[in-house]
Amino acid sequence: MEKVFVTGTGVVSALGIDVESNVAQLRKGESGIGQAKHFSSKYTSILPFGEVDLSNEELIRSTNCADEKGVSRTALLAYMAVDEAIQQAGLTARELQSLSTGIISSTTVGGMCHTDELYTDANLKAEPSDYVRSYGLGEHTLRLIKKFEIGGFSSTINTACSSSANAVMLGARLIKSGRLKRVIVGGSDAMAKFAVNGFNSLMILSQHPCKPFDKERDGLTLGEGAGYLVLEAESVCTNKLRLAEVTGYGNANDAFHPSTTSDEAFGPRYAMQRALDVSKINPSEIDYINAHGTGTVNNDETELFAFHEIFRKIPPFNSTKSYTGHTLAASGAIESIYSIMAMNNGELYPNLRCTSPLDTFGVPHILEYTSGVNIRHFMSNSFGFGGNCTSLIFSKV
């Protein structure tokens, strides 16, 4: 069975438009959360967001797609991150066009980020907008296939906030089973009235930048972005820089509630344990966890309980959503990339705004930037609405 390695990464978020700029902000402990400038909503004056600091027009120029009509902001963000990942992996046109190269992307809102146009089109209030064909969840994936001429298997995943983590898991399994040699995996989500209004109706949006794992946390902050990884089989990347190995993955569903986790954290616990079982790594060997860590009362408490049940001695952990906001389907891929960089650079980034840390189980919060850290294996958690929970384990090469 083939080993699976990460050979390329790409990120666009509120911290920057490439991996390097994102990591620079993480090291400085500077958040990208603030007042939105490009997203139009009645909530922009009262709620903070993790917005990518580029207008749609700037994104179109940056991705050289002025001749394409109806390209959603979700697709534009994906274009940038996929291009960076492909460039770093050094994939040739021939490799991309091969039947052994696939793409698995994910999104929550897709083209519905253009909510006003969607409303007008759906209610036949005017002539069809340029986005009328862009609202389907697979729209951005089809555009990625066409733009980068990807020849093999393709799919789009929507399991809410665990979507891109599931893309990583499926991509790794396809390589391990011999069905593909390389897969571009990840996700993209743009800010959308559709999402903001929905989360607001659940009363879980904070009026302040989120503070995961703080005793005074009062909700999450929505963000946008895209994150993609190139996964390759060992047999085709022997002469490449290998950033990490995908060693474990697990998915579970606690079937408890549409938007909250059970007090017993069945889904998170089973997902983490299954990832450990696949990796054949002992809990004591996990050196760092990038937590789901949304900043809601329910999520942070139950995730800590799950940590205690699985690890007993909990490893250092943080939530990088305190930098970017919750990027929905993109979060699993973005946070995996941040953690790969932390592992390879031997550093840990502080959990921002955690001034009164939850002290349940005596947990080791990361509250300041730390260098010279030996991270051999890390876990990245992504828990979605509907109880869909996924944990990934990456190991140092």
C-alpha cells in the first residue's frame, strides 16, 4: 500500500494571499479578523469577519480570468490557492492531464456567496445574471478542472465544516488503494449573506473577534478563504520535497443535533480514535493538535472533553480560527497547512484572545509564540454541522 505525501500547499485567507504571508502573520500573532470592506451586509457594521482583503475585481485580475463570465468569489479564491499548490508541487501539464491525477474540492456556500443575484434569479425578477449557472456546489470544482486541465477523478464534498478535511481523507484513500497517483484536495468558501444570516439565526455569532477556549467565549467569527494540498503517492514523488506524510484519518457522526455536539462528544472521540488507529500512532506520540475550536460554548467544552477521553495527558493545542475566523468548508485544509508549516518550522502559534483559558483537565493552551519545538505527528480536527466529525494526522518526513 502506497504512502501518501503532501508535496504542495496553497492558502488564501484573511491573513494573506499565499502560504508565506499567512505564516508570517501567525508568527506575529496578528489576526486577520476585523471589519469587512468588500462584503456587503447589514451586519458588517456590527459583526467582525475574517475577510480576504481583495475585491472581486482584484481577484479576477490576479487569476487572469477576465474573459470568464459568472466566476463566483468562491471559485476565484480556489483558483489562487490551487495555483499556488500546483506550483509548489511542480506538477507539469502532462501530470495534471493524466487520468491518474484527480481533484476533490469542497464548499459550503459555493456560488451562493452571490446571494442577492441568487434571490433575483430564483424569483425571476430580472434577466438571468452572469451567476445563474454558478450556484451549484460543484460549480467551482468544474471550473478548477477546466482551468488547470485536470484529467482524472473529480468530486465535490459538502459536509459543512468538515468538508475539506474529508477531501483530504478521500484523496489519501484513493492513493492508498491504487486508484490515483496524485490528488489535489481542499476547499473554498467566500463570505455570503446566505451563511451570515443562517449562523446569526442560530445566535452563535460573536460581536467581537472570537476567542476559542476562553472562559468568556460567546460565539464564532465567520471568515472566508481557500486551502488546497497536493497529495502524491510515494512512487511518483521520490525526487520531490515532501512536506508531510498523511498517516491517519477518521470520520464519525454522533447523530446528536444539527448544530451542536453531544456532551459525551461521541463524534469527535470516535473520529480521533479512528485516525489514531489508521496511523498506528499512540496518543502519547501526538505532539500538537490544531483544534476545531470555533469559540462557541458547546464546541470548545465538548472538544476538550474528547481530548481528555482520548489522550488523558492532552498535548499542546490551539485554534487558528482565532486568526482567520471560521472559513467553513475551507477550514480543515487551511488549518492542516498551518499545522504542516508549524511542524516543519518547529514552532507553535498562540491561541489569540484567550486571556482566561478554560482550565478543565489542566489543559496546555498555547498562549505565546514558541520556537524550537519538535513536532513529529500532529492532529487536525474539523467538526461539521449534522455531527460529521473528521480528524486527520500528519507526520514529519
